[in-house]
Amino acid sequence: MFRHGSFTRKLMAVILLTSGVVLLLTCGTFLVYDFVSFRSALARNLSTLARVVAANSTAALAFDNRDDAAEVLSAFAAEPHIVAAALYDARGELFATYPAGSSVSFPASPGVGHAFGRNELVLYEAVSTNGRTLGTLYLQSDLGALYERYRLYGGTGVAVLVMSFLVAIGLSIRLQRHISQPVLALARTADVVSREHDYSVRAERFSDDELGRLTDAFNGMLAHVQEQDRSLREQAEQLRREVAERARAEDEVRVLNADLERRVAERTEALKVANTELESFSYSVSHDLRAPLRHVLGFVEMLQEELRDSLTERASRYMNTIRSAGVEMGQLIDDLLAFSRMGRTEMQHRDVSLDELIGETIERIETSAKGRQIVWEVSPLPAVVADRAMLRQVFANLLDNAVKYTRGKDPARITVGCLGMEHDRLVIFVRDNGAGFEMRYAQKLFGVFQRLHRSEEFEGTGIGLATVQRIIVRHGGRVWAEAAVGQGACFYVTLLAARVPEMTV
Amino acid sequence: MRAIASLLILLVGASTVLAQRRFDERAIKATYLFNFAQFVDWPPASFADDHAPLVIGVLGDDPFGRVLDDVVAGEAIKGRPLSVVRFHRIEDVRACQILFIASASAPQFAAVFEALHQRPILTVGDAADFATAGGMVRFVTDQNRVRLQINLPATRAAGVVVSSRLLRAADVLGAGEVP
């Protein structure tokens, strides 16, 4: 009952229970008091009656007049509660009885005082006159009056209880409204808040008591929550807008990127195609040029052989010029072919010993450059990861150049070494004390057919450094040069170190 | 006091028990004479003073003997002791409250009542015409019981007040008469 059910019902129950208990206790106390007092009143009334009758029966006893005694007793007929009455004479023997001729059994001898039985009140009254005891009056009254009173009181009590209960219900309904109404209003408001998350509702305030203050506090709390909720919503909205904006910006960037990538890819593809076409074109041109050139040279040689004795000195000199020009052209074509091949052939990466590679190259150069005074200074070099054939081409070109441009120096000094690491790559340099060049032309060095010296001064096709750059770039590295006119040049290449590089700086 | 009361009850009881066992007319009448003292009021002038005894007189041949003396011995009514006085002739009757007139005096009733006229003395007798002749209380013996017959006008004329309770227990003559 007190665990479940509404607050109103509990309040009602408390009021009714309290009033009911109070009523019951009051009624009970009153009834008990009344029964006790009524019993003694009953005994007192009976005693009074007995005294009157006893006084009237003195003469009958004194003068042994049983008829008179019976007549006196017969007066009890007017008192319906008197069930039996008797007079005993001074010797304690039955003298007269009431009702006459009844089958009621009387005590054999008189007693004293009064006593309540289950259904009767028994009383003995001495009959005396002038202090002389003449006999005893015996009265037996039924408790009809008592029970009648019990019934009357019980009925009245129940009626009062029921009426009080009804009045209590009515009063409590009216009174508890003052208490339960604010609480119910609070509960309803709280329900709305928790169910609909509507923080704008307010509980109605009914009174200035603690409940009123509670309502105020609740409303204040709601206002606070509402304010916080509003600010949270605003922040969330702002955040949402920012996120949307950022997403849109990212989308734009993505679209731009995609466009850029697409365009780069398109360009790259176009460039590749153009490059391939160019290379295949230059290859076929170089290749196709060699056959007629070989014919020219062959027939010039045959012509010289045939006219050996008849040729004038001038003619012979012309023929030699034609031949050397043809040889030079053949060299040019070979270089072009090699250059174009470098851009096409598959690379095979493996560990390459630079010491070994450079040693072989120097050995080859020494044999072809007899009579030159060259000082080689080669530091021990680490192993690198590269295509061996291509790397051989790189150092052949670099060292050939160094030898070529130190022609006027005696002695020529050529240094090869490792400068250290640039990121994960070794920096290898080849330095000479040759002719050098102006630094403003440093970038032009690596272009095809780009020459800084006249070919009369230093022979060459102008393809070597282009080939070097091409190979190094294909290996993912870079190449650059530093120089000063007349003071020598230094060429740098970066190469991927082998897995366990022997660092020597 | 309580002990005395108990003793009295015992005495009265003993005498009446005796009367009951053998119907002793004398004893009953003696007791009744004593009992009259309790149910009859006399004018104060009939006593010499407040402590004067209440006297039961017996006129003529005394039928009671010691019995009456035994009944009243030691008794007191309303602070007055009781005494028994015997008279031979009506002229001898002095101050007394109850006077038993023996049946032997029957022929002289008229003279006796004439002598007692207006005196506050309760006259008692057992002659058949006692009450009708002017006596106040008559013992009527009937079937082993002694009943009373009271001449109310006579008592009133004598200034003797008989208790209504006594009247209840007796046959009353001239009840309707106005004194």
C-alpha cells in the first residue's frame, strides 16, 4: 500500500489511518469506561432497590407474614430485569420468593454483597430495623440492561465511527489537496521534462510553505537546465555548421586535387608518349644514320686505297678530313644511341663495389692515355645499390671528362671520394684540377649537346654528362657540379648505399 | 459492637428456632410484643425523659412467665432499654408503652379501655373480640401461625403511630375511617 499507489492515496491512507486509530481508541476508552461505570451504577441501583424492598419487608419478617413478604416481592414485576428475588429469615431459611411458584433455584443460605455472574447480577441486602437484623433479601437481576446498553453503545459507536470516517475522508480529500496538489504538479512537470525534454515548462506554485519553496527551487533548476540546453544546442549547431563547411572545403580540395591529378596524369601520359616517340625516333635516326655513314667511310677508304699513288697531297688531305669527320660522326651516333638506350633499358639493381668499378675504369683509361702524367687519388669507397652496367657508364664518362679537361696540366690530379650521407644516399665526388667552367653555366652542363668549350679545344659529343644525369636520375639520385675557370671542377652524384654500408668519410 | 450484634442475632435466632420447631405460641407472642416496639412510635410526652425505658406491661394473668423477660433482656430500642412490668388490676397501670391484656380480662374490656382512654399505650390482646371491643392489636392464631389484627382508629385516637410497614403485615380494621 505504501510502496505503490499514488502519493494522494498514501496521504489519504495516513490521514484515515490516524483518524481511524484515534477514533477507535477514543470509542474504546469511552466504552470501557462506560461499561465499568455502568456496571457499578447497575449494582448501585439494584442495591438501592434492594434497600427499599428490604425496608418494606421488615414487618413481614418480624411478624412472620409470608403473604405480605410475597406481596412485597411481587412488586418486582414492575422491574423486568429482576429475574428472581427471595427473603431469608433471621435463621437463614427461605421465607418468601419471587416470582411466585417459579422453578428458579435459590441459594440454600444467604450471602453478603453483590457479584456479577455471566448473565446475572446477584445481590444480598440485610433486612434490619433499629440495628436488628431480621433477615436477608436476595435479588437476581439479569444483565439485559447491560447488554442492551452494550448493543446501544456498540451501534452508536459503529455509527459514530462510520460517520467520523466519512467526515475524515471528506476532510482529508479537501485538506490533502493543499499538500498533494503542488507535489502532483511537480511530478507532472518532472514527467513532462523527462519524457519530452521540454525545459520550458514550469510547475505551478500553490503555497508559500516548504512545498512552495521546493517548487521554486525546481523551477529555478529547470530554468538553469533550459539555459544550458539552449547554449549546448547553439554550440552543437555551430559545430555542425563548421563541420559541414569543412567537409565542403575538403570536397572542393578533393575535386581540385582529383582534377590536378587527372591533368598531371594526362600530361605525364602525353609526355611519356612524346618521350617514347622522341626516343624511338632518335634511336631509329641514329641507327639508320650508321648504315649510310659506314658506306661513306668504307668507300672513302676504298677510294684512298685505289688512288693511293695518283692522289695529290692536297687531295689526300681532303680525303683524310672526310674520313675523320665520318669517324667523328659515327662516334656521335654511337653516343646518341647509348644515351637513348639508357632511358629505355631495364635496370637490374644489385650491390656494386665502387672500389672495384672505379679501379677497372682507371685501368682502362691508363692504357689509352699513355704519355699523360696523372695523379690518381682514390679513397676507399662503400658499396652501393645500382645497375652495374649503367653505373660503369657514369664513372667512365666522369673520369674520361676529368682526364680530358686536365690535358694541359702536368701533373693532372684526379680525386675520387665519398663526402658522406645526404639523407639515405651517399654523396660521391670526382674532382680534377683541369680547365673548370663558369658556375653560371653549371645547369647547362647536363643538357644534350651542351658544350662550354669549343670542340677544337676539347673533343667530345656533348652527350656524356647528359647520359650521367639521366642514369643517376633513373636511380633516384641527383647530380651537380662546382667549378671555377682554370681551377678545376668537381662533380657530385648521390647513390643508394648498400644494406650495410662501410662508412668512410 | 459487631460482637454484640452477632450475639443478638444468635439470641433472637435461638429463640425463634425454638419457636419454629415446636409451635410455641407464647414465645411468638412474646417476640411480637417486643417487635411492636420497633414498628410503633409514641409521642415523646409518654416518656419521662430521653433515656426512660420502654415499658411492656402485662395486665392480669401473665401467660408468658419468664419467656417475655428473656426476649427483652438486654434489648434497647432507639436508645431506650426495655423492661417488663406486670399489673394485676387496671388501676395499677402506670406509665407504659405496650400493654398486653390477658384474655381473662375479657369481661372487663370496656372498663379497661375506658381507663386507658386517650393514653398513648398500645393495647395488645388475643381475645376474639379484642379489636372490635376497642383494643388496638389482636393476636390471631390460625393454623399454627400468629397473625395480627389492628384497629387503626383506636391507635390514632390514642396518639400511637403504627408504622405502615406493620400495617402491611396485619389485617387492618377501620382503615378507611378518618379520625
